[in-house]
Amino acid sequence: MSRLEASAPQAVQWIVRELDKAGHDTWAVGGAVRDMLLERRSDDWDLATSARPEQVRKVFRRTVPLGVDYGTVGVLSRNGTLYEVTTFRRDVETDGRHAVVSFADTIEEDLARRDFTINAVAWHPLRWDLVDPFGGVGDLQNCVLRTVGVPEERFREDYLRILRALRFAGLFNLEIERETWTSLSTLVSHLESLSTERIRDELLKVLAIDSSPGRALQLYAKCGALSVLYPELHDLQEVRVGEEVSRWTLSVSAVEELPIGRPMLRLAALLCEPLPFDVEAFLMRLRFSNAAIAETIKLTGSSPFPRPEADGYSWRRWLSAIGPERVPALARLGLARAKARQSFGMGDDCEFVVSSWRRAKVVRSGRPPLLVSDLALDGRGLISIGLKPGPHFAQILGGLLDWVLQDPERNQHDLLVERAVELAADITDE
């Protein structure tokens, strides 16, 4: 047993100390230990213990039954942070999607059921002892990703581990060990048995936290997972946008130019180039929320920035159409795509995007009315001047907005009333 001198959060130390005092062996496990070994910050501390759920709940006054049947109890620290404490477990039966588990007595048994050696290391926050029965520390040092035990068996226990392997290899810049790679490549067809939500969420994790998500995305393509899970994106590898560049490669390069923490913006970058498939149908198939679908469609389907020298009306009309609040996201997308194209020698549009962004900020700084809600006359105002409510109100308000976009000085109540009467008469005549 080796040691690692490091510091865990005070709350984690308190939980381990209280369980140890009650006679229950308790260890930090999972991502927090792995990240600590990599000298990466982690706020996701999970604990594994010999205590059964009912024993954990006797030790602590404030607990939450997160998954008692599976051994997991949430313990609330003094500052209200919730930490998961799970009884040592071992797998009894698995079907590739779910596992039947039973409680175990030792940390070694618990680590033996984990997916990869780098995640099968336990650390004691008080004694600083490391338990590493499968060589995970050495694999991290050698930048290798391998399964615990026989790769095929480990992947068949839960096919999601294939996608986790791709994510970890990309995120930590690890080389997937040959037998592990062969097994996951052979079994990718079984990914179809996973729920859509699990598949989607794995992709979003890649896009959310990996500073260079292109590594994992290219591994998706290389092992065949892309063709199984996202055939629309797989086909982009055959669409050329240059002599040696596919649309897939260009889109992945654009994703790389965007910051972490913006998974939907990065997804929009994957879907931003003119595509030979229906983006909305693609997002619906992945069961994104209606709001997320609508926003992504707005970002991917927006017309490009007007030229910086375009007249004010052109700019106001564009801002009104795309929604002024989307300008920063569209500018980031545009700049990311321009940088990607530039990296492949396909033009230099970066200055155009920057200049257009600056012009958009200047136009917006004047606070012109850009939306129907900015008008000095609304639906109730139309009723107050004697117009009867109906679907034609949308036409009238839309006409008023376009009139005001041409000249923002027209956004005055009396002027809008006169114009509304004219528009209403025109609609009636039709």
C-alpha cells in the first residue's frame, strides 16, 4: 500500500472520521481520486464504506436516501453540501445496461467492479493511504487507459463504458490499451441498446468539460461509435469542403475553438455548416428539450452577419430577426468557424467576424427598438383605439416593427397609432 499526501475538503474528512470512529472502513473513490492524482481540481467527492445504509444513517443526523437499495446515502455537511456515501459493492449479474449488485466487505472487492484502472484507486483522506490493486496510478503516469480485468467482459457488463473510455481517453490524453481498444471497437454495435438519454449525456459531457474535445470526437469516428449512434454526423466524413478536408473535420475543428462549459454552443458548431440532414429531427431524436432545440435551431439557422459597412436598417432588421441576445453566441460561433477554415488554408474571415461583431455592438448600444415588445404600442393599445382583437394583430404589430426598424425615431405612440390604423385598413381591404 502506498501513500499520497494531499488534502481533502474538511467535510469529506469529517464524514470519514465519523464513520471510522463508528468502526466502518471508509475511502474516497472515483473521479476525485483520479483527478487528485492528475493534479486536477475536483469537487465531486464520492465515498465508499463498509457501513450498510442503515448504519450510515445512524452515524449522521442529516441524510438523504439517494439509492438505499443500491447502498447510496447522501450525507449533508454542515454547510449543506451533499456527499454520496455508498456501501462497498460487487456485481452479481449484468445485462449490458443494468447491474444487479450485492454489498461487499472490502474496498478491494468494490474496486474490482469498476470500469477502468484509473478509476479503481481508493484513497484515505485521513491516513493518506492509497489502495491500487490494478495499477491505475501507473497507467495514469504512463498515459494509458485500460479496463479492470478482461476488456470484453467489462464492456459487456455496461456498454456505456465504451463511451466513457472514449471520453476519458480524450479528456486526459490517454492512449487506449490495444486489447481494450480492440474490444470496444468490436462491441460498438451494442451501443444501440443504451437509452437515448445516456448516449446524449455522454456526448454533452465531452462537449462540456474537455478543453480539446476533438480528441474524443475523432475516437468516436475511429472506433465506429459515430456511425452507430450519430449516422448523420458520420456521413459528414464523406462530404468534402476542400481538397483534403471533410465537413466533419472542419466542424470538429470549430468545436475546438469554443470554450468549455458551453456544450450546446459546441454542439451548434458541429451542426452549423450547411448540412445534408434535418437538424431539428436530429435533436428531437436525441430527446433534447423543446427549448434547447429551438435555441440551437436559431443559432445554426441564422443568416450570417451583414457586412460591417451595411446600412443601419439592414443591421437592425438582422438583429431583430436573430434576437439581439444571441449576438455574442453567434459571434463566437462565427469566429470559431472562421478560425477552423483559416487553419486549413480556406480563407481568412476572422477580421470580418470581429468587425461585424463590433458593428453589432455599436448598433445595439443605441438601444433601437428591435422587437415587438420594444414598440411604444402593444396589443392592448390596439384595442384602446377601437381595433378588434384577432390573428391580424400579429400582422399589424409586425408591420409596425418593420416600419420602426427603418427609422427608430418613429417609435412614438401617436405615430404608431396612425400607422396601425393604416395597416388595419390595408388588411381589411385584402
